Amino acid sequence: MRVQTPNGFTTDNSGKRIVVDPLTRIEGHLRVEVNLDADNVICNAVSSGTMWRGIETILRGRDPRDAWAFTERICGVCTGTHALTSVRAVENALGITIPENANSIRNIMQLCLQVHDHLVHFYHLHALDWVDVFSALKADPKATSRLAQSVSPWARSSPGYFKDLQIRLTKFFDSGQLGPFKNAYWGHPAYKLSAEANLMAVTHYLEALDFQKEIVKIHAIYGGKNPHPNWLVGGAPCAINVDGNGAIGAINMERLNLVSSIIDRSIEFVEQVYLPDIELIGSFYRGWLYGCGLSGRSVMSYGDVPENANDYSTKSLRVPRGVILNGNLKEVLPVDHGDPDQIQEFVAHSWYKYPDEFRGLHPWDGITEPNFELGANFKGTRTDIKELDEGGRYSWIKAPRWRGNAVEVGPLARYIIGYAQDKAEFKEPAERLLKALKLPVTALFSTLGRTAARALECQWAAHQMRHFQDKLVAHIKAGDTATADVSKWNPESWPMEAKGYGFTEAPRGALGHWIKIKDRKIDNYQCVVPTTWNGSPRDPKGNIGAFEASLIGTPMADPGRPLEILRTIHSFDPCLACSTHVMSPDGQEVASVTVR
């Protein structure tokens, strides 16, 4: 049966059903089911988050100042961004301000996360959707060297270097211990790179694996550790003492210089390795930069990286804010996190219980009550689901909507909004890449456009780290070493009831936390995360989320090896640990833990 959905997509739940479960390479469990038409084109798609989170329930009754430490454990990949969002929510509710140095340090840590996460995402979670590792074994190292030197001045590009890598790779495969290269679709007809391009990309995969551990040292310096660095309501947890005496672990000149060195090396790696790889891969897959992976052309960004402490206005935010609906680049609509008519979550097709199943709730009034049941038309058993019923409940992810619209969030959304707002730092790099690939701006709305936007943002974020590191050092040189304001830490100074919100732009997109405080304890807490927006199930009106929409219309070269599904869904960098709200197969509580 073909169904015309309200957002303009035609879905069809007849035809051959393909199931990919689990689809994510890390962080949580995502199931995707698609129907194919007679030409092996996807005509219907269903995405399901298959685990429950429950952090909101854990937070009730706790001290608001501790919320960041719990919410940060939602995810071990986008480490720190939930904590930042949480401290901002508490500060917003209680009217707490932070010093300028704290703002710079927070921005550096958030931008560090963007750079690290984007590199890891592309090379270790997504690149193998485009790169055939086995093909690299057949490459000519001399030709690979010429190719590498033609696209970048990166020093590691000699024939001997690539030959040594190829020998290592051959021994690795001959051992039979394939590790991260196991269970892939090597030799798939949808792979288009030459053997030499594949060898270069695999080489950079290994280089990025080595370099990524250097980037996160910034978190360890300013936040004490990684993953899950420390944060603080009222500022940053690190003291500054450039004289080298005083508090143990304080930031001194040696630490500041190390951060600067890491930033410089990050800029070099992104500009001489990551971006050239994206441009080269894009030249082989131009078809995936035009038409494949369309999610509906509606995008949203909350904005982030405030230039000035305590100023979260559009003017201060260096990451653009706004909503674009239906690809209308001439109009960027404003976002208001406190407006109950703007952001609402629906659960008609999710495993949750609301008083009114067809009415959305603003996060301040959000409810996280599990209600696991399978639709009457699902196939299989509770422990062995063969096929989900999209007419019933089928996901642990809720369905957030902006004024009733399903929107995509993430680097692509941020770049499109920045482009529409005529911001040079977003528009000019996008136009340079599109010009190099001889493609129009509409090509950004695609699977590879999503991947390219993440690379461009990685470069932008690396340079922004340099900006805020220089700003921090300038303040220190001027005698300003304050990193926290704890004047409002006494709960006796708080109102008996308060509510607030915090927001960031996490690597995967718009992230918001909403808090209600009563009797100086958390009364309600709700997180609406990027993969909730992108991976949402249908809402009560039948509107589908970005994951599902992006797959419809995609042709598949070999349905038995669904590489095209991996490419498109991985381009969003899904994080199911964040988006899902753990239960037994029968929906029963597995364990109860009391914290004393």
C-alpha cells in the first residue's frame, strides 16, 4: 500500500523488506527496515531505536548542580556536550553568570569535541561506507604517492610510506584477524574509488586513529580527564596559575602552550588530510552529492559558541541559529526554546505513555514513562522481531517537532542556515567545495553533502579553537585569571521554584536540556537530543523523521548487501545512546539501583 505522508513523501510498505540491525558502529542500537519496489528502489523506511535511556528519571530529586555529571554519562562519544548543556540549563533557571575566561574555556572544550568527533566519525564510523579496504591491497604505491601529492602538501605521502602501509595491511588481512574491517561489503558494486584512492584513504584512517588521542588532551587539560571531563555550574572547574605555584593541577604556561600546539596540529591535519580526502571522494561519488539522501529540506540549528559570556543571543552566537522549512533559503525562522508551541515531543509511535497519545508535550512538561508494546501487525516474537509495524509503536525514540514540522539537525543544517544568512565563514567554504565538484548549492541536501558539511565544520571549529585560546591567553596576560563565580552556590539563595533551559550544538546537531526545580531539587528534567530529531519515528499526523525520509528514493545495487542504507544513515552520525530513553525483551525492569 502506498501512503502519501503530510510532508510530501510517498511511502510504500509493500514489496521486499530489508532489515539492518544493528546499523550503528558504536553508541547504541539502531534498527532500520526498508521496502523495495520492483526496481530495487527504497519506497518505505522505518527506523527504530531499540534501547531505553531513563536518565531523566534518575535525576528527579537530585541537586541541580550535580545534573551535569549524570547527563554527561548519556554518551561516551560526544563527551562533555551534555554536561555543558546541563550547566547552562541550571544557570538559566537560577540566574547564575560565568566569567569571560570560563566562556572561552567552555567554547574551546566544545569546539575540541567537534574537531575530534568529526574526524572520528568520518574515518572510523563512515569512511568505510565509501572506501573498499580490500581494493587498497591492489594499489600501486607510486601511483598512490602521486595522487596524494596532487591533492595535498601532507608530508606523509612518499611511495615508500604507502608501500610499508600496504605490507602492514596485507599481513593484517592474511592473519584472518580483521578487527574493524570485518563484516563489511568489500567488492560491492557501489564502491567507486580507485585502488590508489582506497590505499590513501585507509592510510589516513590509521593516521586519524593515532592523532585523535592527541586532540582530546585539551579536555584533559581544561576538564581534568577524558572522556567525561569535569564541568561546573558557574564557570569552569580549572584554576589558572601561570606562575606555576599554588593549586595543584592549575593551568600554567606549559599547559597553555600544549593546548596551542594541539590546536595548530589539528588545523594542519584537517586542512591537509581530512578536507582533501572529502573532495577526492566526492569527485568519485558525484551522484551521491545530488539527490541521494534527501531528508525533506527542513533544517534547524539552536546556535552555539557565544562570543561573550552570558550572552546567548543570535548576535553573540558564532554558530548560526534558526529554522529553514522546505528548502526556502530566503527565510530563516527564529527559535525560542521556552515557547511551548515551538518544540514538542510526540509518542504515538514510541514506547512511552502520555495522558493524551496524540498531543505533543513541551520538554518542561515532558514525561518519560516507558510503555513497551508491539503493534498488532508486527511479525515475529518479542525476542525475535522479524518486522516492525510502523502503524503502531516501534521505537524508544520520541518524535520531536518544531511547530509540527520534522526537521533535520547537525552540521548540514548549521551550514545551510549559515549559508542562507549569508555568513561568509559558512557560505564561502561551501561554495568553494561545490565549485570544485561542479555542483549547485542544492547538492548540499544529500548524503555526501551531509558528510562534506561535517568536514567543513571541522575546519571551522579548529580555527575557532585558535580564536578562543588566543582570547583566553590575552585575558590572562591582562591579569584576569577568574574561571568561576560561585556566589550563588548556596541553595538558600535560590527561589523555591524555577525552570530553565540550556542548549548547545553537539557534533550531531541541536541539543537541548530543560529543567524544573522545586524545593531546590530537580522536579523534572528532559533532554531532547540530535538523534531524537533525526531518528524520530512517525508523529500522529504521519510525518516521518529525517532518517526515514532520507532513505526513500535510494536505488540499491545489491539489496542483499545494503551498503547504500549504511551510507545514508551513517552520514547523520547517529548516536542511539543519546536519543533512546535498558529493558528486557518483555518490557520488564531489569534491575533497580539505589544510590545512598
